Amino acid sequence: MLWASALNARITAWVLFITLLIMGVSIVSTQAQTTYSIKTEGVLWPDPRIQINIPSSPTVLADDLPQAMTIWNQAIKWFESTYYPTDENYYSLIVSTNGAGTTFQAVSSQTVQSYCSTSSNISVCTVYEINPESKYITNSYVEVLASELTTSNPNHLSLVVAALGSLIGLVQYPEPCPFQDLMCATLSTVNPSTLDLYAARTLAKGNPATTVTLPASIPYQQAPIIPVPEFQGTFALMTCMTIFSILLLVRSSKPKFPRKHG
């Protein structure tokens, strides 16, 4: 019947909507721009496993760094499996176990500007020591704007994720930012974009290009939000329970007609 078909179509649409909502998928439409480029420091990590020292303070930085590392690692894996499934040349961020990793410091805006930029909008900065011939990094530390590392700042996690982008070698955009991106000073998003990830891949493959342009074959978008591993089972269970509940609701809502006897 027509009413039944219309009901099923509506239920199907709601199932898809709720599933995407529960799984936390972030879909960002491609912006109307022909090319997307980002600057890098033109430096390379000799080991693709970039080691990081987790500081004991400030508390926000200590708490956000592990989560920010997970965001980058999952985004990189998503990008590689989506666009370069046979290529294993990519960076990964790991916690240092011997204190030999990169140190993060909470500093004033004057310190950030003196080391990395004259722009007052820049909030993260990585200071490198490099081998001038190979472009390989021999030592580094990351400076993050201390005034932004507070729980009252809703973008404190985005700031730390951007700081890791700076550590990888990406340069933060000053204002005005040409498009919405993690590496914009406005910190409008928490996930790296395909542009950020392609630039990270370019550096990981040993190309110290100081400007990287996203190929036309790869759409500009934010990497999807992927549940943290320990919660993936919970998300899957919630999704299944929601779909099952909707199907039961559909079954119980079907009109029952009296049987004809005789």
C-alpha cells in the first residue's frame, strides 16, 4: 500500500540519520575553491615515529596531548587507507618512554611571536634544530600559547591538535585564513583536513617542500571523527540497539486488520 511505502521510506531515512549521529561521523562539504595549499617548515623527521614527551603541567595540556595524538594517528590512517592504501610511508605520533621525545611548553604570546611569527594571531609554534644538508630534525620543542590552555577555552583541544600539526611541520595560517582548517589561527575545527594530511604525507615521504597543494583528485574535507578504540564497541552496540528499537516500533505500529472468517 502507498501509506506503508511512505512510512518505510521515512523510517529508513531516520535509521540512517540516527546511525550517522551515533557513530559521530563528521561530514564537511567541499568548499567552492579550486586549489588548496598550505605552507610547511620544509623539514623532515628521520624516524616516522615521532616521539612526544607528555608534560605533567599545565593539566589541560597533559590531558589533551594523548587525545590529540589519537586524533592525528586515526586521521592519518584514514587518509592513507582511503587515498593511498598500498603506501606505508606516513608519520605516527607515539609517547616517548625515555624522555628523548619533543617537549611541549606553555608560553606567552610574546615568546610565540618572537620565535615563529610577527602575527599576533599565531598560537602554536615549533622550534627546530636541523641538519642543514639533509633537512632532518635533530631536536625540537613546541610552544603553545599558555593563555589558551584553560578549561574555559572551548577550543583548547583544537589548539593542542594544531600544535601537533606544527610539530609535524605544518605552518599555522595567520588571519585572515583562506578557508576553514585546523591550522587556521581561529581554530575552527579539531580534525585535520585532507590538505593537512596530504602535506604530512609529503613530508613523511622525504619531500621537504615548503608549499604543498592538495591534488585535484582528493576533495578538500575534514577527516571523519573516529571513536576512540576503547569506545568503538559501545558505539556499535548503541547503533545496533537503536536500529533494533526502531524496527520493533515499525512492527508494532503496523495496523492490524481483523481476520475474515468463513
